[in-house]
Amino acid sequence: MMKNIILLAVAIVFLMNACNQTSKEEKPVKPLTFTSEPAPEWTALMERTSGWFGADGIFSIPLDGIENQEIEGKRTLFIFSDTYIGEVENNIPKPGNVMVNNTTAWMTGNVPDKKAISFEYNTDENGNPTSYFVPNNRNFVEGEYFWLGDGFINHEKENALYIFAYHVHKTGPNVFDFEQTNIALLKIKNPTSTGIKEYEQIATDLGFIHEKYGRIYFGSGIFVNTEKANALNPDGYVYIYGIAEGKKSLIAARTLPANFENVNKWTFWNGKKWVKNKEDIFPITDGVSNELSLTPIEDGRYLLTFTILGISDKIGIQVGASPVGPFGEINEVYTCPEYAEKGLLPYNAKAHYHLSKPGELLISYNTITFNFWEDIQKDATIYHPRFIKVKYK
């Protein structure tokens, strides 16, 4: 009798575990639905006719390092790459306009009010526009300049601002005749409109050619998953995303904020786990853009936002189970009308989480043309960020 009772108890426990496991496996994950619309009030912030009048590469950085939404008085730094400066009349730049390689804008609050944002650029001793950041480290090669990647405020480094900077040089006369080579980290101890002029350059080996995946560079997007950044599910790491140019593949690294300057302490995602060797990177997903974003949402999932295939009229979002996926199929959330209407080439879509409302993403994208150098002198409106809003539920 006792033996039968024991066998019955074991059978009951087995069946209960099996039912629980089946329940867990069969519990459906609710698919997200997306709706989108233009955000003309945000786009209007970038429509300017004096001084700064066009740029690409827009990243937004909360200057308190905290990703809170809808906080009154919150300060934001926008960083741009190639920027045109001059005067514009009837959408046509006047003679004498110039291009510099990186500029900034400083905004208070999260309401798109032109009175709340100041566009600024660096000047030389003669008052002429110039770039804030210029390569000057062990990887520097004559003729190079900096384009900017993503950045963040590091609470473990006395709230210093860190920005990725790509070494770039022209390879020909056309707009896409350029090469990105090395990558530097810029450290700004005093991230203010005046303090940003003082910075340190930290050379890295994060830009390299992989024998299988082609040209590699990190800094395409940053996700700060820490308690001090108010992350939804913090694990204490800073996630750094990059691109493998072969198939426009997403790759990832991570590090503790305190170790950010020491790339030798970073680890890299090899498809299964985090490893020390950057050569062991593995593509997480393909067909993304050189600039992008990773956004956590309330249910524990993550939204990867990008321009599909790097340059196209389609903005895509993939839903992931973790900061490194796996990511689901691409949701084509928006078709940029500038391609069909004006022949412009959209690129580098990304979300700006702390400027978004709950349940919504504020997303920017850039536009350019094949014949950019001539076209910009005829129409200043072809080259400034555009914005949309994407709601998810």
C-alpha cells in the first residue's frame, strides 16, 4: 500500500510539473501593433534659415543621464554630424554658406518649442564656423574628420559625457564616397554649451575589418541599462551597438559604466554569450541602419528602431526579448514620403525615448540626395532631420 501511495504521489507531481511546463510554453506572447503619423511640430524645430540650417546624425542625450519621460525642465543635448551654416532665403542658401563636421543643439523640456532650443556651432579665433571635435589621437590620419555616434552621461565617471566619434575621410567627389576607419571615445567632463569645447580623445580598436563580416564599427546606438539611468529592468550594464557592413548587421558589446574607458574590459555578444574577443562577434539581425536605437518597453521587451536596409523609405521596428534579442520580424511602421515626392533618400532612423510619451516613440530620420553637393545649394530643405510618432500597444 505504501509503495502504491508513493508511486501515486510521484505521478501527481510529474503531471503537475508537465501541466505547468505546458502552460508556460503555450502562453502566447502578445504581438505588438504599431500606428504612425508625422510629427510636424518636431520637424519644424529643424527648419531654420539663419546659422545652423541643416544637418544629419541627430542623437539626443538627456543631460541628467536619466531616461524619464514627460519631465518638465529636463535638459537635452542634440549632437549632429555634417552641418551647413549660413543664411537661407526662400529655401535657397545664400553664397558663403559652409559645412562643418559636427554641431550641437541644447533644449529645455520635451515640448517642441523653438524658444526652448538653441542651435550652436564652434568657431575659430576669427569667428569662422568650425567643428567642435577634430581627430587628434594615435589613430589619426591626415585628412580625416569626425562624424559622431551615440553618447550618454556616465554616472560612474562624475557625470562626464561620452560620445563615439568615427574617423572619416573622403574617397571621391560624390556624397557616398567616404570611408569610416577608426573609432575614438570623446570624454567631456563639463557637458554644457561652453564646456563641450574641452574634451579628451580616447583612441580605441573598435573600428576594424572582420574576415567574415566586413568593416566593423561600434557606436551606432547606446542603451544604458542601469538603475541610475532609471532603466525598466536594470542589469547594471551599458550596451553598445555597432554595424557589420557586409549585410548591415547589428552587433553588440557591453560593459559596466565604471569600465567604459577601458575597452579591454568590454565583452562582445557571440550569439550565445558574452565573450572577451571582439573578433567573436555574431550578427544579431541584418538589414539595419548605421544609426539606430534600442528602447525598453513596459512589458519587458525591447524595440529596435532603424531605417530598413540602411537607406530606404521604410522605417522598421523589431521586437526583442532582450537587449540582444532574439528579435522578431521587421514591422514596417512608416513610409517616408520624401522619397516619392522629392526623390530624397531617407536614412538613419532612431527613437528618442526620453522625449517620447508613454506608449509612443518619437523617431527621427535624415534625408539626402545622390547629387547632394549641388542640390543643397538649390534647396536647403533637403537636409535636416524629420520626425514621426509611432504608437505601440
